[in-house]
Amino acid sequence: THNKEQKIEYFDLSDEWMDIKEYVDTENSIAFCVLEDTAENIFLTISLRENFSDLIIMAIASNKESANKLKMAGANKVIPLVETTADIITNMLEKPISNKILNDILYGESDLKIAQIKISEDSHVKDEHVSSIDWSRYNGIIILSIMHEDMKSDFIYSSRAKHHVINSGDILVVVGYENDIQEFEKKIGSKRYVNWSHWGW
């Protein structure tokens, strides 16, 4: 940082470490290790720490085991993605307005509905990885979770769900208005399984 201005540089595993040191002030810089592959992220952290003893290293981890390895590799700070996401969701749900919305959906007369969409054999999303689908293209719909045939459920943005290949019989739990839910059913070629807003509580 110089005069409150920050400079960002991008590097990959092919870069020569000593060349970097010639034009980067490593003693006053922060390196973010954000490779998707855990083993590569650990290797990158080890390499950086070996070459730059004073460098501040921040890394991402998908679980506690990876976080411990990254700390042992020399990371100053490890950000556990799954736990961070869970904290954000927990904090959001603790807010009064979020509680009110959920209460209206489940117990009140809100136009918003929670529905379960069962993936059919000829669905457009069948055999796709959850992470490869651009869910934002389905206007007005929020995908909450995916339920498998054994009825186990995964939060849609969890690490396990992202690597899941959608099968016929899987169930997507969604929130939206009736018209949007119907449009969503048409777009993915699947039908509603259970509409929770019709249940009695």
C-alpha cells in the first residue's frame, strides 16, 4: 500500500518466485492463495512461505482438514469457504426481516411459495453438475437445496452439492411466486412433487 493506493498482481504456479521479488515489496504485501484444487493451494502456500518469509499469506479451504494443512504450510490466515457461507446464512436468518419472510411463507398468506420440483428422466438439467448450471437464468426463483432419493438434503451452495450430478428422482427445493415456479417447471422439464405452502402447520 502506498498513499492509500493498492496494487494487485496475478500470478500462477508457473511464475518464477525470484522474478516476483524484483518488483513486489513482499514485506508489505498480502498473497491470496485461491486455487480450486486443495493440493495445489497447499503447494502454492508452501512455495510462497519458503521463498518469502515475511509475506502475509491468506488461503481458502473447503474444510477444516484443508485449513489445518494450509496453516502448517505457512498460511497466516485461512478462510474456510463452507463455514463462511454457513455463517452468512445464519446471520441472515437471525435478522427479524428474514424471520418474518420465512414465517409468512410457511404460516401466512404470502404469495411466495416453497415447492419441491422432482427431476424427471428427460429433464434438461439431468446429468448436469449442480455447479455447471447458471441458476440465475431462472428468473424469480431461488434454489435452496437438493434432496436425493434417500431424502438426504444438501444446501445448494455447499461443497458436496456443487459436485453432485443431478439424477432423475432428485428434488430441487425452490422459493418463488406461483407463475415463476410454473415457468421454472417448464424450463427444466420437471414437475412439482410437493408444494410445502399447501401443508397444514
